[in-house]
Amino acid sequence: MVFYGSGEPVIALEKVDMRVPAGQFASIIGPSGCGKSTLLRLVADVTEPHAGTITLGGDTPRAARHAHSLGFVFQAPTLLPWRSVKQNIELPLDVVGRNSAKRSTRSGAELIELVGLTGFADALPHQLSGGMQQRVAIARALVLTPDILLLDEPFGALDEITRQRMNLELLRIWSESGATALLVTHSIAEAVFMSDQIYVMSARPGRITSIVDVPLERPRRLDMMRSPEFFDCVNRVRDGLFGHQQSQVATASEPVEAY
Amino acid sequence: MASTPSLAIFRASWRPLATGMMLIALLEAAKRFHLLPIFVPAPSEVVWEIWKTPRLVTANLVPTAWKAAAGYSIAATVAIAAASIAVSLRALYGPIYNISVTINSVPIIATAPLLALWLGTGTQVQIAIAALASQFPMLVGTMQGLQAADSRQRELMHVLSASRSQTLRYLLIPSALPYLFAGLKIAAPSAVLGTVTAEWAGADQGVGAMMLYALFSYDTPKVWLSVVLTCLLAGAGFGFWAAIEGVAVYWRHDVDLAD
């Protein structure tokens, strides 16, 4: 993937090779500008790769997009301000048709309940807090039972308390949906808590430097964040991000970031 | 929170109404104490003109109003259609925009007599000039509005694999409405002023004709009456669209800042 700006063309992604088994939860973590979001946008067929291929269960991203198999949650809620909560959640149904086979078995009202917004069905986006708006965006991504759920730092703007609750909610919703999930995040602890595998990326050019498998069993519980396995994974991701020497200094001087 | 619509209207309008009343009273007092030049009549003299010859007001106000409305409707139809074409066909964007800017820069006071020579002094000249005078804000408003949806919202529709017409219906038209209404509001007084100016170039009836006759016969109260009528008509056009905008663009909200 190459970006052409005013100066020299910038290679955004290079030598990215990843394979996520169906039904698993994978995370991509890396510094700002390493191409995490670009990678996700390639998978979603928002942009096209300069070289290389992406396959989603045997299909191209374009075929998957046209088959409405993708659920995408952006960094910002990206709600339509003139639509109520319920109408925003049902936007994909308006596009695909109310009788689509892709339609979730859950009704609009059930999805609203699932993301904890009962009583807000008729509220307009500007009447909700940022966290509530993001939950509407998540419900919207689930209204069509996606095969692949793409999450671009969906909780980046939330406070830690809301974020932890949303992580648990998302894992519950994901395990019920059976979708394959790909999460882009800045938080090491969030990546470890949510994922089966973590792809660690470095910047300029963006490439995958290491892969960390998370052995924690499912369903995940908050007390697992105190387990040695959890800390071990956090440290391995840290090593992947900062290099072993630097991260030893870092872990010695400050406690491991775990919410 | 306003409890009833009538109370809300009262709350919004009592200040400007009171200010207007005060100014009129001040003007009246100043005239009574001979503080104003001879060519500025007292407000009571202007009102007396209406009282004396109510036929004069209606006979001139009605033709001007309908000519302005006809020209305005033509301009709205053409401007909105042209702007839609400009936004969907990039090659025509520049030419359409430039033509509109040029028409808007032409001095009406000079073109009105020329157009009268060409089209005759009938109502068609006044309607044409009302259209030419009011087209620009509606064209710019529609152009800006149709491009107002942000890139995230466009990506959302793309990931949902929405068709062009669905994107137009669910995203582009609603996000254009605030800009379109801004254009419609600004254009309404321009249509009235355009009509009045065109009536100067030769019309039997209309506020502009009344203004011209009064000017030539040094009938200052009648000149001021025609000025007031022009203001009222222009303000009514603006208020009409402002009222519709309040209902149609219901998701716009004001931020209440503490004093």
C-alpha cells in the first residue's frame, strides 16, 4: 500500500502477512501511523491494495462487502444526526432491505437492549453521550449478522470504566454472533484481554513485527487480568512494540498498564 | 424549556418587537419636535397613507409579491437542478459555478432597462430579474450541501455497499438540507429587491412603480411606505423559509452556554 502525497510517496504497509482463523478474535496493535487503520480499510474494501491479496473466507473484500458480510465500527460513532437511535441501528436494513436473509434474528429493540440503551430508541444522537453513541454504532454493525467484524479503535475515545464494560459487552456479543473479529487498538491490555492472537506492527513502513498468541480461556473474565498468563502476554506484546531491552527498563520503572 | 409554541414565539419575538416599537416612538417624537429633516416623514404620516388609501397598498403589494415568488420559484428549480448536475458531473462544476457567479455580479439596475427592451416591459421582465437576482445563494447552498457529508459517513455507506441513489437518499440529501435552507432564506429578500428594481424600468403596478411615482411627485410619506412594504415582503420571504427550516432540520440544536 503506497500513499502519494505532496512529497515522496509513502509506503504505508509492506510485508503484511496475517491469517485469522474463522470465528476467532484477532487484534492489531502498533504505534500511531503504522498503518493499522489502513490495513483495516483494505480488508473492508474502502481502499485497494497496491500489491498483494486479501481473502475473506475465500472471497475478495469487494465480494464480501457486496454480500453485506462486513460489520465496521469506526473510531468515531459516525451516526446520522437526523436519525433516531433506532433508525441509526436499522440503517443497514434500509440499505439491504428489511426481508434480507442477512438480517439479525434480534429485533431493533433487542439490539438496543443488548447495548444497554433501553429507553433511548427515539433519542437523537446529539442527545447521547459519546459512549452511548459508540454503543449505537456497535449495534448498527450487528443488525446484519456480519461474518467479519472490523473494529477500528472503537473505544479509543471512552473513559476506562466505560471502556472495560464495553470490552466485556463486545466479547459477549461477539461470542454469540460467531463472527471473525479484527480489532485495531492502542491499548496493550485491551488487545490481550480481547484477542486470540495479537499482531504487533511497527511504523514506516508499516509491517508486522511479531505475533502473540493469547492462551487465556473463554469466556474471558475481568479477574483473568490479574493472572500470570495475562501479564506474560502483555510483556510479550510490549517486547514486540518497544524491543526487549527497552521494555525491561519500562517495566522496572512503572507498573504494567492493565487498565 | 418552552412549554407551548405560542409562548415560545412570544419569548423569541418580544425583544425585537419592543425594540421596533421604541424606535418608531422615538422617530415620531423627534419629528414632532422638528428634529428631523423635511424629507423624513413621521411614522404616523406613513401609517396615515395606508389608512387613507388601503387600495393603494394591496394593488401594489400583491403584484410585486407574486412576481417575486414566481421568479424565486424558477430560480430555485433551476439553481437546485444545476447544482445537482454540477456535483455529480465534475466537468460541469466549474462552468456552472462561474456562470452563476457572473450572473450574480451583473448590476441589476443597468440590466433591467436592457432586458425590458428585449423582453418588453411586461411582467416577464420583472419575473426574469427576480430569478436572476436570487439564484446565486440557492446554487451555492445546494452545491455546498450536497458535499457536506463527511468522509466517515461516506465510508459507512460504502461499507454497507449502498447504491448511489441510496447514498443520495439516506446521506447526501439530509446533510444538504441545512445548507439548502440557508440559501433559500438568503435568496428570498433578493428576489423581492430584484422585482422592485425591475419595476423601476417600467411597470404599471407594484411596489417599485409606486416608489417611482412617489419619488417623482415628492410624496415622501408614500416613498417611505413603499420602502416599508419592500422590507415587509422581503422579511416575510425570509421568515417563511426560516419557519419551514425549523421543522425540517429538526436535528440542529443550539448549545446553551451559561452566562
